[in-house]
Amino acid sequence: MKKTTVVKNVITEQEEIYFNSLSLAENVVSSIIAVEKQNSNLMTTKVREKYSKEVKMIPSIKGGKKAYAQNYDLIGFYKD
């Protein structure tokens, strides 16, 4: 099922919107790859696995989950 995911830089407040069936963490990984300017490696499993180690799931205030990559100041959440 497709969902709308927002990945936000917590410092600059810049947002990227994803509408797909990927998880929160996978969308944050896509944003990390873009930040690292490795877009040509967007679908490379080895690169995605490397950056997925940077993403941690944290609880949200509303009881759900958010995906957070501290080293990149990125947080991902589902848009209501």
C-alpha cells in the first residue's frame, strides 16, 4: 500500500516527499543517498545497506514510529 512519507532535515527544515510503498527507514536512506550525491547508486543494495545502518526507529509523540538518521539530521514520518 502506498503512503506519503515526509523526510525532513531538522536543521534546515527542508522536506522531501515520497509517495510509495517503501518503509520510513527506506525513504530516509533514499534521502541520505541524495545528500551524499550518490543518486546513481540509489538502487544499489550494498549502498542502501551501508546507509540503512545510520537509521534508527524512534517513538513519536502520537504513539507511532519515526525514522531518524542523527548523523544526517534527517527524520522521516508518515503524513496524515
